[in-house]
Amino acid sequence: MQPAPFRVLILSVSAGAGHQRAAEAIAAHAARHFPQAEIRHLDAMQFVSAAFRKLYTDLYLKLISKAPGLWGYLYQFSHDAQQDSKTERLRRALERLNARPLLKAVREYGADAVICTHFLPAEILSRLKHQRRLPCPVWVQITDFDLHRMWIQPGVAGYFAPNEEIAFRLRMHGVPAQRIHVTGIPLMPGFVHPPTRAHSFASLPLQAERPTLLLMSGGAGLGNAATLAEQLLQQRSDIQLIVLTGKNTLLLQQCQALQTRYPQRLLAVSFTSQVEHYMACADIVISKPGGLTSSECLAMGVPMIVHDPIPGQEERNANYLLEQGVALHAWDFPSLLYRLQTLLDQPDMMKRMCDKARALGRPAAALQVLHLVLSHADKKVTYESATPAAVNLPSDLCEPAGHRLCTGRNSD
């Protein structure tokens, strides 16, 4: 009889696109390279009340778009809050009211391990672990180059950190070093062996010889990307633009109208799962510094001009990119235009930024996450537990020069 598959449940939260994209990346790599594992990805917001879901997701999106300063205050306030404060006790009480449906989903699936790409399910499951109501290990994937206190939960089997600084900060918070693994942030399989520039341009109505900018509006299509694109095309006759509009249909329509006015200089692309193809064409990426987008640029070795970081996690992401010399920061259109001119006029500077970005990139982060989780498959749980065969990373995914890939051990 074939042994039952090792079941891994990935939990994300639909508040911003990054947490979901990290979860989807882990699931995609598992489907390709780990047939002995059965993977299911769930949005934790599916198991909470409608009122809690609206508060958690809708309020977040409204705050970051309409009142980013207030969001920054709440981000820091919740980071600094004492565990026994009234606000923290109230927040945990609200979460407890929503814990039972999530636990039921975990049990019904018969999860042998859970990976959380957001701190909310991690906190709920950590409490259930403490109460001995959840037998399987819980792993946490941090999805920004910042460590908010809510990521740190007792009883977690292990943490997947984006870089060495986050690992250091986890240790400073008392997390044992053996539970911290520097993997990077999970990216889709296309980033491990990305297409070439020539191959990607072959299917696009653009010219590979022109300087190409990739303008990313983010997963929710926030920001006035159409106006920015038009200004850039008016000011620089030598460039061409690829604009990713996300799920914002109005923005897509605006950019498509602009595309007719600037034929062969602008390409509008709606929500896509093949970001790596468009990044392969880009000389520079202009974007907000989300954790996933930043990691994608590092993996592709593309310099960034970051703008409008959300106070809190995106500001910390921007700081990291600037410190590492892989990005410039623009706060208005003149500063963006000046930085664009600087990079295009100084190819040596741009090459240095590309090299630094590529050295920091961790395109196979998801593979290392899966390898570490599945290497603990011999630790049985009390419901529908099974021990799969030993997990070995595919030989073609060992670490090449210039990339920090999974090596079958803790490489950092």
C-alpha cells in the first residue's frame, strides 16, 4: 500500500497581495518538485466572520491608500504594544472568537504541517499549539525585510527569514538560532530559471534595443500609474514602458488608451502570473517596495526606483534596498526623472546595481522552505499521520554561482 502523502497546509491572508503570492509560490514549487507531498493553500479570511474580515482586509486597503500616515502609526503602535495591554487583550479576544473554524479546517484536511505567510494565522495556531489542540508543527514565512513583533509567536517550529538581519532580530527576540532559516521570500518557479531578454521580447510589440522601464502598480493596482506613464513618455522620447496594472480594470483601460497614442512605446498588461517575463525585458523597475516585488527584482538582478512606500513595512523594505545599493528613492516626478536620467546616463552605475541585486537574490527560496518542512516529515501527528520517504532536493536546483539556492542544509 502506498503511504499517505505528507499534507502541508499553507495559510495566507488576503490583506495585500504579497502574503498570497508567497503562499502560491510555495504551492507551485511543491507541485513541480515534491510529488510525495500534498499541498493546500487557504486564505485564513475564509474562516472568520464577515465583520472581522471586513475590518481586517478592507480597512487595511483603505488605510494604506487614503491614510498611510495613520497606518504607519498603527503599525508602530502594535509593534510596541505590551502583551498585557488592554488593546492587545482585546485584539487576542477577537482572534480567539475566530479560531475554531480555522482549527476545524486544519483538522479536516489532516495537515501534517502548516506554513503561515501572514502573522494572523500564525498567532491563532500558536495559541492552539499552546493549548495542545493542534498536533502538527507550524512554520512561519516572513514576507518583508522588516520584523514586526506579531510575527514572533511561541511554539513555532521554525521561521523562514528574508535575510540575515531579520534572522539577527529574531535571535534578539529570543528565538533559538536552530529555529531560524535564512531562505529569502518565496517566488514563483519562473524566477529560478528565468527567460532571457531576447526570448521575452520576441513575443512583445516593443524593441529590445530601447531602454525599457517596467512600471508596477502593485497587486491591487494602487497609485496613478497612467499619469506617471504619460509623463515619462513625454519627457523621454528614447524609452519604452511596460505597465503592469494588477487587477485594476480602470487603470488597464487608461493605459490601453495611452498605448494607442504611443504605439510601440507602451505595453499595458493586466494581472499576470508571468512577471518574470516582463522583468527580463526591464532595464529598470519603478515600483512601490513591497516585499515580494523587491525580492523578484533582486532575483532578476534589476535595479529599482522605489516610490511612495507604505509607512511601516514598505519603508523598511525601501531602507534595505537603498542600503544595499540596489535601488534609488523618488518622492515626486522631478526626482524620479532625475534618477532615471542618472541611471540611463551612467551604465556602469546601473551594472553595479544589477550585480549587487543579483548577489542578494534568492530565487529558490520556496524550494528551501519546502525542503526544510518536509525534512521534518518523520515527526508524526495524531490525525492521519504518515511518514513519506526521505526528501532530496532535485539536483538541478543546487546552488549555482551568484545565487543562494537550497543545498539540502541550512545554507545561511
